[in-house]
Amino acid sequence: MLPLERTIIPHAIAEQVLATVTSSTSVAEAAELMTERRIGAVLVVDKGKLTGIFTERDALTRVMAQGRDPAKTPMKKVMTPGPVTIRPVDTVSDALALMNQGHYRHLPVQDGDTLLGIVSQRDLY
């Protein structure tokens, strides 16, 4: 595990190529991107603003378990809107506390309105 006092950027994550989709992107397209990039979540961005997050857990509980058609279901129907975010200067300890409190595995990293990345539990351990 990273030392708890280390900051999210650059210690937990450095430069990332963000995996983003829009709220009109289908679940199937998002799942393809997640599979291709070998990641557990994508950020939903509309008009340059973070509007949601879609995770493997969302795919399971909000799509598969509900019998939705992934090719016809848009992100806006199954994403978690307005996700909790963390700042790049916050510490590993801060991130772990937020994740534990909210039962999250991924946190978007924002500096004001600027989306910088996403940190996962795996990044922190």
C-alpha cells in the first residue's frame, strides 16, 4: 500500500489517458471500451463536465440483473450521476476514507471543474 500521506497526483496516479463516454453512449460501447482498456470504470462526460461514472458493478446490477439490452441502454439510464470526487492534492488516506465510507472502488479526480483522472482501490494498494 502507498504511504497514507502521499497525494493522489502524482503518487497514486500519474498521467492517465482518460476513458470517457457521453450519457448517450450505449452500455455495450462502454463495456467494449472498458474491456479494451482493461479498466473497471468509465467516466461520463457531457459538454466537458463530469456527469457520472459507470462501473463493472453498475453493469451487473443495473443492466444484467435488470434484463436490459446493453446495445440499446444509454449511460444516462444506468450510470451513477454526480459521483463523489477527490482533489489531486488529497491524500491516499483521504481517498481510502471516502471509498470506505461510500463503498466505492473508483473516485474521479478533479481540480475544480477540470477532470484529471480516476483513482481506483488497486492504484492505492
